[in-house]
Amino acid sequence: MFYATHCSSPLGPLLLASDQDNLVGLWLDGQKYYGGTIADKMTKRDDVPVLVLANKWLDSYFHGDRPAISELPLAPAGGEFRRAVWSILCEIPYGTYTTYGEIAKQIAAKAGQESMSSQAVGGAVGHNPISIIIPCHRVVGATGSLTGYAGGIDKKIKLLAHEGADLSRLHIPVRGTAL
């Protein structure tokens, strides 16, 4: 059984989902793949402890604090490759960003492979079911392109700016899948 609650944020309404013990989803209103990893019906409950904890985490984050991801029990649904990518996302420090290519190199090294597709990494990043907390907004294209955020580039920019990232080397792509 899955439980859900809504909360407000500076980015608009958020949907949080839990399997009772873990946070399994966090989606921005209108986000691509909204609720996509939850096949069953979600029951609205505002009192599930992990959802209360996640809401407090988000309040702290949007207040300007830097809460640790490890403060929350996370269980994003996905295959081994996607979970490996999401694990790397959790290591990207506040106020910084990395590229899809750099993550691909890390995944390849961990798997003992010579290389890995940046596009495959982009697919995993784009399907991250726990936005904001698993910081997929901290991944940019090799040239500094702000492409690939399922919640929308405007929200990606707001999150990076909120964290104090240097946006001067980043740009909005003329064309892209996240536009």
C-alpha cells in the first residue's frame, strides 16, 4: 500500500509518496513522469511518519538549510542501473553541479567498463522519482546546457540558484527534451 500527501513549496505544489516506511516519490506539479513509479493507488494520509519527516526536510531545505539526504529513508523504484545513477546524484554537493558525461564515467568505472552512454545516464536522471531530495537538478550538459530536468528548466534554475550555484557558465538550450 502506498500513501501520499501534498505540500506546498516555492516551486509550487509537491506530491510526496511513501510505502509506509520509506519515501518512494516526490514530484513537482506537472512534472514529466508524475507519479510514474507508483503502479498502485495512493491513499491520501498526512500523518505517515516518513511523509511528515520528508515535509520537514523540504521546509528546512527551502528555508536555506542544507539537510542531509541520509536523514530520510529513501526507496526509489527502479532497476539496478537507475539506482546506481541516483546514488551518484546523492553525492553531488549543494551549490555544485556535474555533467551527464561525468556520471557516465563514474558508472563505467564502477562496472569495470571502458565507457558508458551519457544518454543512458540522462534517461536515468530524467526518471528520478524523488525530485529535489535526490538532486537531479544538479546535472547539466557537457557545455553547461541546462537541459534534461523533468520538472522544467525554470525550476532547475530556481533550485540551483537557491543552493547558491554559480550559474554564469550555464545556459538554456535553444532546443532540448526538457523544454
